[in-house]
Amino acid sequence: MKYIIIFYVLLFVSVAINTKAQNSKYNIVWNSQSNNASESMPCGGGDIGMNVWVENGELLIYAAKSGSFNEDNALMKAGRIRVKLSPNPFDGKFFKQELHLQQGYVTVEGESNGVKATVKIWANVFSSAAHIDIAANKKIVAEAAYESWRYQDRIIKARENFANSYKWAAPKNNVYKKDSIDFNSNEVLFYHYNTAQTIFDVTVAQQAMEPVKDQLYNPLGKLAFGGSFSGKNFIPAGTYEGEYVNTNFKGWKLKSTAASKNHSLNLLLHTAQVEDINAWKKSLDSVKKKSANVVIAFYNTQLWWKNFWNRSFIEIDNAHVNSKAWEVGRNFQLFRYMLAINARGEWPTKFNGGLLTVDPVFTDTSNKLTPDYRNWGGGLHTMQNQRLVYFPMIKNGDWDLLLPQLNFYFRILKNAELRSKVYWNHGGACFTEQMENFGLPNFAEYGQKRPANFDKGVEYNAWLEYEWDTVLEFCLMMLQENEYTGKDISDKIPFIESCLQFFDEHYQYLAKQRGIKALDEKGKLVLYPGSGAETFKMAYNSTSTIAALQTIAKRLVALPPNFLTEEKRKQWQLFLQRIPDLNYTQFDGRTTIAPAKTWERINNVESPQLYPVFPWGIFGVGKPGLDTAINTFLYDTNVVKFKSHVGWKQDNIFAARLGLTDEAWKLTSLKLQNSERRFPAFWGPGFDWVPDHNWGGSGMIGLQEMLLQTAGNKIFLFPAWPKNIDVHFKLHAPYNTTVEAEIINGNLVTLKVMPAERMKDINVLLK
């Protein structure tokens, strides 16, 4: 066994050296300590996210794990870790905290009075475990504490309910129930065990789904989440109470049994639905066993990160480190790391902070709430936002990162189909725009003062009513997986078909409620009432919906014979004929794409008339009608008025897809410029929260589209790239293709295409 360990260590050293040489220039280095959690650094992997900072000579870490939902469907922190060393190397003049980007870990170094120490914080990608490794030049004593603000029942402030699924409609004096926390031998054991009754039950009753309740997927009932915190040669050293920022907490302290040059601490996290909490404790033991061999775990984790970074990259202006253009490339890489933190999560990375939120007062000074708070919910998902987090993974080649979001939909398919059956007695899956992790509309957004006769399947909500088409963007991701990788997606076809079936059957159903005919005079569906995103409300034939249905149906019928029977193919070809045509209008005599045939009001600030450009790709570089789409971007008065780089705004993506180089660079570079916080990629709050993941995601997409677009078999390079800015990239294209290209001083100096036969499809469009 000794020789096996040495072998792995040597292999790791080789991996680490090769990786470090590749891209250490993007490491984030701080030479001073932080003032508070808002100046933290992200760290993590697998399904664990951590915020790491040193404050007043003490190392602090917020930890979070995918899927830790309480009874009210808030996404709860695992807790906070505090580490103190004595003598303290962080009391001196030398200090260095570094995110080793390529290796995925953070180190903290300090020296004081001849005592030098380095602390390494890392997460095991393959097991829900985080590790803190301490190495010093002299023997030191280590104290480490697990801190929690959930040590007692807490009556939460009204605003804190916006982090859960009650939002403004919570019971008066709503209570977050306490966790169970105590010493268990030489470890701290902590967990929260949801009661059988949760917001799921309240929502089911509210939305008249009780007749099928036993058929509904329920991820909240009897869910246990938590873990253990321990260290080799550490023993319990008592408890203490205190306050951090504005939240009181209790700490459970561990102390090393003796001074040593090396200390190691382990945080193990686990979630599971169990009938009895003892079953959860036993399954936690399996996590411990899986994480026991730290040397091999570290090696495997390093190998994962190396393979991850080798898939793709974008580097800009390498000759001028710290230039504004260089920062855009660096921040692209930083945000990709933030997405990879949840690569193996059971649940998707949330657009409103992912696993990396901190005390909310640092985002909004009026929100003096607990660290569990984030705006826009925890288990609640807003899909127009979520798609921007996940679309960039396709050209990055990060299909494993995409799985948590697609699996989210697969789990709730039956619930969405039951909505259609219960409310309207027809087939197909009815997914709403904003929905819970159990597939039903949000309790508050569903409407608290609904008229007695209002359609129970529709949200009584000015923003969300009749907005059902976002799921089709995730259907596109499923179809693109086959297009890009050749993977067999047979298991995804029933999902896609169910989504199309809903639109076909539901809008014929609604037409027959109004009159005798199910279709219009041209034999087309009448998509009314509908919605153009959250903006063009009570729309008749929304263009974004039409573009979605056309694209998904065309791609579906174009699949090879092994995916569809001939009967099914004919069925969807007939459906394709029933989809209405896109809508057009004019501004100053110029033809533009219209948001819909008609609409009753403008409710938000989106531009869905450009969704045929992105995500649907009907218009773009090398495609018919490009001038019409450009007219829409330049002359549609609402598009012009709504244009911005902030938050989820997509104008940079539209500009890139339309080949508008100056606009694309201006908006994308604004998105990906350094944030206002200490960590450059902690953008926001925008319209949402910090870090704003759909801000970063839309920036990534824009940058990718400036560099590489496709139309059929054709691959267009640099369709919207400023010729005067150096760039080196590697991205993925359809048909198992990767493209690596580099421009220096306006000249193409590198072009590598795999497989080589795809070189014939390359079109270089340097402007």
C-alpha cells in the first residue's frame, strides 16, 4: 500500500506541474486580509461551494452543498468554519491568499515571528468532502470550529421569506426550525431533518392537485441535509456564542491534541430523503469511507481539473496582462471555475448566487438577515435566468456540468404532465416559467387573491401568466447534445415530445373554448393567450414561442431514423405545418421582427423579438434574413430603449450573432469587466443577487459567439471579433468538432481543427 500511495503522489506532482505551467497567470492573489465575507474567494468542486477569507488573523469559510433545501424550500448553507492557529502566522506583515485556478483550490500563507504556515482548502470532486490542510515550519496548535446560526428555532424577518418559496405570502412569524448540532465522539455532527409537512404540501393544496398528490414527485419531505466536521488528532474543546455581521451564532470548537507542523481537517456533507434520521447517519458513514484516502482523492481531483481546463479556453490580449481586454478573458475563466464548483451536483447551479452567497447585508444594506438569504428563492427556479447559466457549457464542451439542469427537468416531467391532465384533461407537459423543484408554480406567484373561476392551471400574475415556452430552450440543449457529441439521446425524446404536445393540444383546447374551430383559417394554431418572455403580455402568436416551436419541431423530425418511428415523424411533420409564421413589422420603413401579432401591454424590459436570433438561431451570420434581424436590433424602439449589459440582458449575444463587432465587444466587455467586489467575477446584483450567475453566463455566451458560430456544416470564426484585439481560444462545434485558433496583431497565427476533415467547413471572417 505504501508504494501505491507514493506512486499516486508522484503522479499528482507531475499533473500539478504541467497544469500550473499552463495558466497560473489567471490565479487571483491577495496580499492583504479581508474586511468581511463580501471580500471572500470562491473555492469548491463536485457539489460543494465555499467562500474563503481571512479576517483579523482567522480563516473563515462559508460552505454550501447542492440540494440542501429546508421545509420552506430555502437553499441553506452548511455552516461556517473558523480556524485559528497559535502562534498565529497571520498576525505578521507577510500574507498571501491565492486561488490556484487550474488546480481548483485556495491557499493562504502567512509569516509572523519566524512562524510560517500554508493552509490549503480544496474539495473532493468525487465525494461531498472539503479539506483544510495546514503545514507549518514550526509546531503550532490549531483550533477549528463549526459555527451555525441555526442552533435554535428562529422567527425570521418577513424579508427573509424571499429566500424561500413563501416570498411575501408566508405565515406570520414564520419559523426556520433549528438544526441538530452536537459533538459526536471527536467530531461535530450537524443536520437538519425536514418534517413530513413542507411547502410542497401547502402548494399542492393551493393549486388543486391533491387528487394526484400521491403521484407527484416531492423532493422536500423527510429530506435530511448536513454533515460532520472533524480533524486528525482533534478533540472537542467546548462551545461558544457570538455574532458575525448581524447574525448571532453558536460555535462547536475542536482543538488539536498537540502542537504539530501538520494538521488536517475534514468537512463531509450529505443530503438524502430518509424515513428515519438514523438511515441518513449510516449513509453519511459511506461518504466518510469514500473520502478516507485523501491522497488518492486529491490526485483524482487534480486530474479532473486538468481534464476540465483542457476542454476549452478563451484568452485575450496575453501580451498586455491586466489590460481591460485581458481582464475579460481572465474573468471568463474565473466564472467557468465558479460553474464547475457544482459540476456533479444533484441540483442545478442557481442563477442567483449558486453555492457562493454570503451575508445579504453586503448586497443590500437593508437586508440585515442570515447568511441563508438570497433573493428569488432557493429551490425555486426562474428558467429564463437558468438558461443563461447553462447555454455557455455547450461550446465549452462541459456536458457533465449541464446534467444537473437537464436532470432537474426529467425529475419533474410527470408533475408537469399531471398539471395538464388535472386542469384541462389533455396531454403534454405544462412547465411554467417560474417553478419549484417539484414542478409546480411558486406558492406566492400563483396568486393569493385569485378569482374563484380563474383557470387553476394559470398563474394569476402579471409577469408570469401564460409564459410556458422557456422549457423549449432546454429541449434545444438536449438536441444539441446529439448534434455536438453524437450521443444517443433516445431517453430524452419522450420529454421533448411531451413539451411540444402541450402546445399543440392546449392551444387547440383553448380555441375550442372560444369557438367551434381549433385552428385559424390557414390551418395554424392560434397561440393566444401567450407571452413574449415577461414583457409582451397577453400576446397573440408570440414570436419567441413560434421560433421555439419551429426550431424544436424541425430538429426533432430531422433526427436519424433510430430516434423516431415513421408514425411519430409524420405526427411531428404535421404539427410543424400547424405552427404559425414569424411576425414582422416596420420602423422608419425598415422591416423588423415583431414581438407578436398583437399584445395588450409591455410588462418588463426584455427583447423577445430577437429570440429568433438567440437562442433559436433562425437569423444570424451566414443565414437568410440577416438584414431584417439587424434592423430589429438597431431600429426597434423598444429594443433600443431596453439595451443594456446589466444582469440577464442578452443584447451582447444578439449583437455577436448578428456580426455587429463594435456593439458586441462593447456590451460583452462591460459584462465581463471586473466586478465592484474584491473577487473580479462576483458580479451583481443586477436584477437578482450576488454573485449573479446569469450575468456571467450571458457574458460567456456573448464572447463565444463573437469567436465561433455555425450554420449547418459551416463554422464561422471571428464573426464579430475586433481584429485589433489578440485572442487565443479553443471551443466546441457540432459533430464532435473542436477548434483552436489564435490572432496576433490582426493575423491568424494558429488554426487547429479536430477532426481534420472539418477544416473544409471553416470560414474565417476577420473584419
